Amino acid sequence: MARSNMHVILRLEIDKQQTTFGEIATAIGNAGGDMVAIDVIKEGPDLTVRDVTIRVNNESGQEKVVDAINALNGASVKHVSDRTFLVHLGGKVEVKSKLSIDNREQLSQVYTPEVARVSKAIDENPLLAYNLTIKNNAVAVVSDGTAVLGLGKIKPEAAMPVMEGKAMLFKQFANINAYPLCLSSHETEEMINVIKSLSPTFGGINLEDIASPQCFEIEERLKEELDIPVFHDDQHGTAIVVLAGIFNALKITKKRLEDAKIVVCGIGAAGIAITKMLLNAGAKNVVGVDRDGAITRDETYDNKMWNWYAENTNPNNETGALSTVIEDADIFIGVSAAGILKVDDVKKMATDPIVFALANPNPEISPEDASPYVKVMATGRSDYPNQVNNVLCFPGIFRGVLDCKASAITEDMKLAAAKAIASTISEDELNAEYIIPGVFNDRVVPKIRDAVIETAYKTGVARRT
């Protein structure tokens, strides 16, 4: 969605022999910009460099102003910064020491020679790393930049601002030190080996924005070969929050998950993880649909995860496009593309339908179009009720696994996390526009943490006694 009332800083290089600042100000005004401040950066007899802060309505307005200035003889825009870019200057995270080094004794304790005693103790018992190093509260946020939300495949350097933001959320919501690591390799074996080589430093691995189907193999291999939790947030974080919302939506519609017909549209990483979560929670009738129609047992697919999907879903072997299989569905969950669910499709659904249209930035159907026909609606957007947002999940999940030194994140732990998120909304609070708690609800992380720890002990993956 376009932002409104943006403040933008333009660095202008002006040839004073060809144009005047008055002409530039007129061009800015005619293009719809409003000048707020002017700063002289460099002044010479023929050339001047100035930073001009302007107010525009949105990004389109910014482009019009820039084009208007560049159209003038003797004036050019050398750089554009808005508030978002300024926030990222120099990166968004830093490392700080927990104590200062003010004398030789302290130096010898934290470094040489006394540090050797600590290293020797860990060498004899590697589990001491949880007590004596950053491992006890450290998560690696690892990406190769191949599936960044809204951007697709981008360079790993370009993915860094996203991973830094993820690290900030870990710290803000769960006081976890997260380290953004963007890899230049897109080769599966190399990525697995790099992450395995880095693993002694961390208590957990958060895989992020890695394209399907490669993400499945990388996660599965790492789960098998590492003794620390590995969590692909695009899959499991989304799935956990979706399931939490479904639990509460079913309370409103007074339906049971076991009886519901559920259509999942978009069978990529998130769609498959959502389906696995639904099945693990007790769903019996899940139908997956992708661009070529429903996934059925009659087909053999190149994608091995689709073959798994065909074997474990669609019990009635329904065929056809979304508009066909949507008939009598109680729940629609979209992780696909904008606008593919039509009003006529929603009208075919069962009484009191539940629609989770999660494509970003534009959902499969707009809430305005769907609202006359649905009982409960959720999207991935923050400007509508019931936002499905992964930040509700991953801080609490990792807080729990780090606190109990879990060796893995099991399916039961994910289910417990979904139930914990749903339980933060009391029966008195629950309504069609409030089935998912807000991201700043301070009860979410503690509830997930406690549920994850309890389940980790029950399933035997907790190592802290």
C-alpha cells in the first residue's frame, strides 16, 4: 500500500550558470512537492550541492518531483533518502560487550591467558558452551535471498536489511541475540555445509527467504545432522500463526476442524507447512490447489513434496480449478497471488465461511469484496483486522527452545505454540475481527515459551535439567 505524507531528502547538484534555486523550487511545487528544509552541503562559484527535504504524498509523488528536477538544465538529483533509508544507515544492529576491559587483570580473564582455562573446559564438555559462551542466547538468521517477500530472488547483500530487521525483532520481543547471515551460494550442499560449519556458535538456526523446493531439503538435512533446533520461518512460522487463527475462527463459526473442508491455495513452502500443521491438529479434508488445479492422487509430480501432498490430502480426490473445488468449503487459506479468489467463489462456500487471504501485499480477495459473504476474514496486512504475522511466533518459539536447550523443534512443539497464540485471546475478547492477537501483545511470547518448554520435556528433546 502506498505511504502517505512522506518526507524525502534529495541531494541536488546545481550548476548556477544554468539554473537558479528558484526555478528548482517552482519545479518541485508544480510536481506536487512541498519544501520543508534546505541544507547547503558544498558551495562553489559555479556549482552548489544542497540537501532539500520535501514532503510528498507517496512514492509516485516522489518520482514526479525527481523527474521534474532532472528535466531542468543544470540541475540533477544525485541521491534520494527517505525516512526508511535513513533508518538503515550503517545497518540496524550492533554488537556490544557485556563488560568493559579497564585493566590487565580483566584483559587476562576475557582473553589471554586465563581464557584458555574456559576453552579447555568446553573442549572436554562441549555442552558447557551453553553456559560459558553466547551460544545460550544466539540464533543465526540465514538466507540466500532467493525468496524475499515481495521481491523474489535478490542478491544476498540486498537481503541483509531484511535479515537485520528479523534480528531486531528477535531482540525486541524475546531478548534473543540474532545474527543476520546472507550466503552467496545457492547450491544446496554448499549451503548445508556452511550452516553446519557455523552451528557451534549458535543455539538455533532460523532459515529465512530460501526458495522452494530447495528450502525443504536444506531444512530436513540440517534437522537430521545438527543437534540444535532448525526452523524455516517462512514455512512453520506462517503455519503456526495460521493454525492459531483457525482455532479461534472455528470457535466463532461453531465448527470442528475434523469436520471442515479446507482449501489451501498455493502449494509452496508455506502452503505445504500449513497443510502439515492442519493434518497434525486433526483436519481430515484438506484440498490443495495450485495454478494447474487441485493436487490429486491420479498425478505424479516432478516436485516430490507435491507427491507427498497428493498421498496425504484430498480424500475425495476432487479435481479441477479453484472455482470448482471451493464448493462447500468451510475454510479457504490462500498463500498464492492477488485477486485469484472471486466473489462468486466465496458464494459457493459452506455457511459461515472462513477466508484467510494471505498473499502480500495484495490478498487473494479484498476484505471489502469478501466481507458481505464471509464470517471470519484474515489477511497478511496490518491495515485490516486479523493480520497473520510470523513475528507472533518465532520469538517465543526460540525463547522456549533456548531456555530448555532443546535439540530440535518437534511437530508437537509447533502445535503447542499455535494453541498458545490462540489462547492469548480470552472468550470474552474473541470476535470475528479479533481471532489473532496483535504483534505487540506482551502475553504472546511468554505463553509460547512456556508451552514449547513443557512440550519439549514431554517429547524428550529438552536438555536442560
